[in-house]
Amino acid sequence: MPEPISRHRLSRPALLSLAALLCATAARGDPPMVRDPAAARQVVIISFDSANDISQWQRSRALARRTGAHFTYFLSCVYLLSKDTRKQYAGPHNAAGRSNIGFAPTRQDVAERLEQIRLAAAEGHDIGSHACGHFDGKDWTKADWLNELASARRIFENAYAINGISPEPEDWRRFAASAVVGFRAPYLSASPALYRALPEADFTYDASGVSRGPAEPEAIAGITRFSLPLVPEGPKGRPVIAMDYNLYARHSGARERLAEAKTFEDRAYDAFKAAFEKQYAGKRLPLEIGFHFTLMNGGAYWNALERFAGEVCVKADVECISYRDYVARHNPDKPVNVDG
């Protein structure tokens, strides 16, 4: 923070000039043009939902190394269960072993994903929760949500033992018990019942919201709530949620059209860059962008992401940080685990 003016010895002419400036800005209704340099940095928050494919873990971590970015990975816990152990999970109002997004194919696949999680955490990335079976919980009760969130934590903490993977790292359970502090609801389907459950389940932030544009998060009832923004996209600048799947649905009806992949890549890149430039030249509100590990339209949206992050995350006055990092910075009195 800048030091108080009273600490500096100013000459009488300087004091008069400063007073005139403050009076002029007050008369216009504008705040004084004095900024904390740290607060003036443009923040970009990039996150990934489900976090399943191993090659995409590797690709995203490589992108982070090239750009200095820290990401948030919202993990679906069914990807820590193989087909043989899938009945360890039973979602609310569903039979054991059922999921909308399947399970990991093999125990080896689970082991490789656990290793990617450990590497990502050690590199400073944020591991969040995307629940388990990717069910739409809009009509769930608080008790239903608490059950789903408890399943996600139990499976995460006991993943090595459940799948018979050894050796289990010595620090795994300590890490797993405290690492996950953020949540994003499947389908972005948040509800009052979810927000009542999250603090009781030891979460500190939620990223399930949608806003008309980039917005400052709100702290409500112990939870910092983030929202993916609507951003103008395409020739007509129609708003779309800043997430790869929503672009995929807009561009091709959520069906592969590989012949137009480069066009879709350019449109996605242009939308991200324009949203960034508006904030960078203006209020500098945090810009949130969501992705999945699925390569839609031939990887068009990941290609756009790599172009975008490669250009903006390396700027001296831009920070590509995780949701957890943002919460820790803006709520310094609120403990947030940052151990890898």
C-alpha cells in the first residue's frame, strides 16, 4: 500500500496543488487517481473442469511453465476411481457406481492422474473440486450436497488405498485433507442449498456463478463467490460465457466441425483477447476463463488458450493466478492452505 501523505514532507506549493487536485476530482465525482501498484495489475484466472486426460494435465502444466501462470484444476472425483472401484461412489439419488462422465479406465490411469495432481500442486497450482459424478444438483438439498462433497473428499484422501496403489506418498493424506478449498458445480448449477453446504464442508470459495461481464468476486456467508463472465464473441459480438464448451456449442452445436477448426480458434482467441484488452485499458477487473480437458473442434479452444496465455500472462503488469491465490491475497486474515 502507498504510504500515508502525512509521512512525507511536502512544500506549501505542493500541498496547495495536491489540495486543488483532490477538490477537482471530488467535484467531478471521480476518485483520486492514486493506485496501489499491486492492485493495478490485471488478473487473469484460468481454470479447468473435470481434469481427467493425462496428456492435458501435462500440456497445461507445460503452458504454465512457459508463461509463469498458476491454474485451478476442478477435479471430478470419479476420475480417481477405476471401473473396478467405481462402487465406492454413490451420488445423491443415484445407485452406487453410476456417473454422468464415467470413471477412470484402469488403476494405472488413476495412479498417473494422482501423480499429475501431486506435481501440479508442488508447482503452485490450485486443486479444487468439481464434485464427483457430474450430476445436476440444482434441486438437491443441503444434505444432498453435503453427501456429495463428503464423497469427493473421502475419495480424494483415500484414492491410493481404494485403488490398491502403492506406495502411497507419505504426505498425501495431510495434503489431501487440506488442499481442496474451492468448488465449481457441474453445469454451473449452483443453488441456495449448495451455498449453505459449502462453508460447512470447509470450502472457502465457489466459482459456479455467471456474470454479465468481468466482476469482482463477492464474499457472502463465508464463501467468496466468483463468476465466469459473458464476453462478446463472433462477427455480431453476441455475449457468450467465457468457457470452451459454450464456445463449442455456439460455433458448431457441440458437434465436431474439423474443417472450420482454425476459424473457431481465431474467434475464441479474439474473444478472449478483446475481453482482456477492455479490462487492461480500463477498470482491470479480474478476467476468468474456463476450460475442460476435452479437445473440442479439433483442439481449437486449447490452441486459442495457448496463444492468449502466451501473450498476456508474460506481461509485467499481468498476473495469471489461481482462484485460491486470489482469495489468499484479498482475504489475508482467512487461512487458505497453499502447501504443495
